[in-house]
Amino acid sequence: MAVEVPERGTAGTAVGTALLEVVGLSKRYGGLAAVDDLSFRVAPGEAFGIAGPNGAGKTTLFDTISGHAGANTGRVVFRGVEIQERSSHAICHLGIARTFQIPAVFPEHTVLGNILVGAYFGRRSRVVPGTRFDADSVDRATDAAAFIGLQNKLGAIAGPLSLFDKKRLMMASAIATDPGLLMLDEPVGGLNPGETDEVLELVRKVRASGVTVVLIEHVMRALMSISDRVMVMNHGRLLFQGTPADVQRHEEVIRVYLGTATEARPTRADAGAVEELEGWRMSEPDQAAGSSEGDPNGGRHGA
């Protein structure tokens, strides 16, 4: 049975009726405002990128949208319904799935077992879970695995998998929940160039299937090549929002990443300017580590 996804809108168009709307959102930890009065909208069918230096509040934003952390103020509206007071599992049942910067898998279970958790628990509440997974969940899990390219690893134990395969496994588990919105937190962080290109192709495939994508990424080449619009955060606030070409020539964005607005910067205004940002990687040391193959820690690195 094919993975069912909602019909998407036209990508790259102005946001009319938003699929996701964030209004005045703030999340504080004591005196620190990790997210500070942030507002933005995401259109159906859009690929919306989020950039910013370390500590900008990007992952905290994902946490508040997905229900993993409660917002102090503001609203999160998905498909016309306010969700900021709902639990993470209730938000998942509404159609928002996410992945994590550091791979989150059940290490002692198989690839299929991990995806089955998303397929079985991610679509609706299971007050009294069954003793076995139902046939529909199994079908959805195997379809999601094939969609992502893990059909030949269904029996593999998840713990020893490479970072590349764990990132794909998280994507498959998320897709198995039948999301309308997929949130990806650094999907190519720590991968080598070949693995990065494969994951980017998967993101395009997910989007083409009808799923709206919001992604955080430090690798600018990846973010700029996949996004219709990019929002840049700094100190929890909106620094700039626009097309990839607009972001690349914005003085304040350049100052935040390069340290000064007088530094040499891109001069081409067209989409081809993304090449000039290829080396502007706001990354932790592990993101330059190359392939995760053979990593004794299974690609697990500190954030």
C-alpha cells in the first residue's frame, strides 16, 4: 500500500492560507530568551529553510512547534488549529513529524521495528496498544522504508548503523506517520558530500510526494539549494527572511556569519550565487568529519 500524503499547493508562491503560522512565539529558560517574539508563515507545499549561528534558537523553535517544549507566549497554528498547548504526540497525530539533530533511534530494535513505531503510534492515539502491530501499520512501515531506500536493511539492528543510515531511518519513521509537515533538524550535518547529496535528493522526493518541508541546516550549500525561502535567526529573533538570493546579499546576515559587513561577500544576485556560499558552513567540528561509515559511536556526536 502506497504512503498516502495530503495534496500540496504550489511551491515557491507567496504565502496565502498558511499551513503553519507562528505568531509572537517566545520560549524562555530563566532569563534567556531562546526564542524571542518570533513570527513567520509556511505555505502548503513549500520548502522553508531556517539558518542561524549556533545558539540562535533554531532547535528550540522546533521543540516548541512540535510540543517537546512549551512556549511561554505566542501561538502556533497548524491547518487552522492552535497547537501550542498540545502534547507532542497529539501534534504528531495532527500531521507534524520531525527528526532530530542527534539521531534518535531505538538502538536494540531493527530498522523495520523503528519505523513501525512511527507507523503504529504516530497516526492516532493508542490508549490500549495491541500486542501485535496491525497489517496496515506493517504496510505503511515497509512502504516508508522503500520510499527512503532502506528496504534492504529492514532486519538490521539500528544501533550499529552509520550516521547516514540513522538519519534516513529517522526520515522513514517520520514519513510513516503520514505527515502534512515534515521538520528536519540538520538532516545533512556530519555527512560527507556524497551522503549529503543523497539526503538532499530524498528531501526533494519527500516534498514532491506532497509533504511540506521545514528544515534547519548549517550547511549553506544544502539549505540554499533546497529552500524556496530562508529565515535567518539570531539570538532567538528573526534577523531576515527572503529568497536564498536575497539572504546571500543581506548585509546583516553577512555580518552575523563573517563578523563584519566589510568582509568580501557575494556579488551575484541570481540563484547561482549559492556557489559562493558553499564554504560558509556554520558548523560544529563533527560536521566536517566526513563519512559516518565505520564510526564506532554510530555517528553520535555532541551538539
